[in-house]
Amino acid sequence: MKKFLVTANWKLNGSYNFINKNIKIIKKINHSLKYCQLSISPPYVYLHYINNLIKNTSISLTAQNVDIHLKGSFTGEISVNMLKDIGVKYVIIGHSERRIYHNEDINFISKKFVLIKKYNLIPILCIGETEEQRKNKLIEKICINQINSILKISNINIFSNTIIAYEPLWAIGSGKIADINEVKKVILFIRKYISSLNKEIVENIYFQYGGSVNYFNINNFFKKKYINGFLIGKASLTMKNFIFLIEKIEKNLYLLNRS
Ligand code: PGA
């Protein structure tokens, strides 16, 4: 059974104080989890420190970014090997905040995807549409373009053991979660597209949803097994809320697995 992957994307937040207090709390709840698997994505500078704190637990580390180069004169960048060195398992790429504020385009993101896989880390590829693109019914086109751009420099096998996070831009940080039926439609569409190229590969892809996930709005997401995880921003920063949210996810997964 695939465990449900909850990734806490802390973005540009955190401090030693925040980490020391909260990793203890996360480790405690992690003990009791049967269906959920937790991953923490702090800013780069805290990855190594957190890696030491979560040793001997099932909690994993996710990096928020990586460079496309392995070494050399690239001031300010971090390579896949460096991430591996400090115990990182997953790398978020294609997040809309990087596409918007750092002008990362689909070709650049595709290069990252291929490199991350080549060095045996797991990419979390974020794909999602703006409100405008949604109105213009461009969601499918956006997904296809990103997938095809990766296929242009690699082949369909590259998608094995990867994560695709559907994150509508209008839902990120807005308090408006997407409707589960729309999420389901997008995920089924991506599944169908990849499966038309290779039926087996699609079974090895995790599909996460991200965008304003919180304790109050997730119930509908567990009516059926459409998604394999959440990418959570804001709600992962207040520990009391985050713990309630994890408990609720775990309870819903228990019920779903019983039915
Ligand atoms: P949010 O962020 O949960 O605050 O909407 C999600 C994300 O950006 O991954």
C-alpha cells in the first residue's frame, strides 16, 4: 500500500528556535502514524540540522529547490549531490513561487526533473493553472506542456517513482481549496496521458494536491483514493493546527482503508 505523503513546505520561514520546538512535536505524532508519511521542507540552511534531529525516524527531508549544475561557478546555488550528502530524499521543483518570482520556465524545470532522477532523488513536480488559465480551459494544456517538455529531453521511464503535485495557483495561500471533482479530473487526465505512453509507469507516480489545505477543508478528499498526498504551506507553520490536520488525515485514511 502506498502511504499518504504529507509534505510540509515551510517556504521562507523557520529558525533554530522554531525547529527545536516543533520537530519534537512532529516526531511525537509521527510515532503513531500508520497511513501517513511525513516530510519536512525547510529552507536550505536548516536541512542538515533537521536531518540530525529526525535520524532513526521515518520522517524524510524535502528540499525546496536545486540547481541544474553539478559544480562550478554558480554563486548561490546548491547541487543534487550536496542535497544527497545531507540526507535529502525529495526536491520540490516547478513551484509557482519559483516560476513567478524567479522566472523559471518549463524547460528549466524539465532539466531539474531529469537531473534529480539521474542522481536518485525524487522530484515533486508542481503543476497548476492561474485563475485566468482556468477560465480559458487551459489546465490540460499546461499539464501536457510540462510533461512533454520533460519527454523531449528524456523518455517516459523518467516518471517512474516521481511525484506530481497538482497546485492550482489561485488556491495557493488564498484560503480557497480546489474542488475535489476538479482535482480528480486533472489527476485522471494526467494519469491517462502518461498511461497512454506507458501503462506501468503511471502506477509508480504519487499524486499530491497542494493549495490552502487545512484542517477544515479536507473531508471531501477522502471519499475515494484519488490522491496520494498533500503539499502543505501555511497550515504546516502553526504546529497545533498542523498536528490536528495530520490526525484528521490519518483518521480519514483509516476509514477509507476500512471501506
Ligand atoms: P498553502 O501553500 O498551503 O499555503 O496554500 C501550498 C504550497 O505552496 O505548496
